[in-house]
Amino acid sequence: MMEKSFVMMKPDAVARRLMGKILTRFEEKGLQLKAIKLMTISEDLAKEHYGEHSEKPFFNDLVDYIISGPVLAMVIEGDDAISLIRKMVGATNPQEAELGTIRGDYGIQTGRNIIHASDAPESAEREIGLFFNEDEIVDYDMVD
Ligand code: CMP
């Protein structure tokens, strides 16, 4: 089924100049970039995006980290894109992520884990709505 996922390169990916390499992985896989925006997240948006973790002990650190520098927010579409992108991203803890995944190849710490990707259709819809207006999502044909 065609799906859209919300994908966000976190401040460590931007600061370490990994954006191009990571974007290339999604392009080479055949996924379609529908929206992309370099932005610094407000504290309110960070807290809303990570609302499900508000009671966790790492919540404040997580919010501080995600607002510490710009992120690259994206909408990426493809066949079963949500689970496919989660597979490409790898486990939350980069120490446990398989080599060949984005976190497995570029990360070391859970608190600096390079990239976020939606975990289910409902969260994808919610997260896309938080970060993008309808008119920022672009429809166009891609050559197979
Ligand atoms: P993400 O997949 O973006 O969604 C929730 C984030 O919380 C996760 O990536 C990590 O960055 C962070 N996180 C999850 N577990 C921990 C933890 N035990 N310590 C610190 N950060 C965590």
C-alpha cells in the first residue's frame, strides 16, 4: 500500500554533514521525496512531537537535543514506506542497530540517534500534520 512517512534527520545528522548521504539512501531505494524543510524546532513543537514520551525520564534531554540545532524534516512516500523506512533506519539504540542501517552505520548513542521515522500510519499522519502544511507536500511523477 502506498504510504507517506514522516522522517526527520536530527541535529547531530545535520551538524555532522550526513544529510546528503542519508538522503541518497532513500533516493537510491526508490522512495519518493514529497516534502523537505530545514528548520529549527520550537520547544512547543518538540514537546508535542514527542508527547508520548512526556513521562519518560529522558524526556527533557530528548527535547533539549531536538531543539539544539536545525533538523531536516521530510515526507517520504512509497510502497509500505513506513515499515520499509523503519527497517532502513534500524533499532533505536545505534549500538543494537544492524550494520547497513542508518543508525547502525552512523550512530553510537540512543540520545544522538541521527534520524526519526514514523512507526505507524496514525503517527505518520499526526507527525506530517505537525510539521507540514498541505501545500508543502508536492505531487509529481518519478521515473521507475
Ligand atoms: P525516536 O525514534 O526519534 O523517538 C523517541 C526518541 O527518544 C528516540 O528516537 C531516542 O532519541 C529517544 N530515546 C528513546 N529511549 C531513550 C533512552 N533510554 N534514553 C535517551 N533517549 C531515548
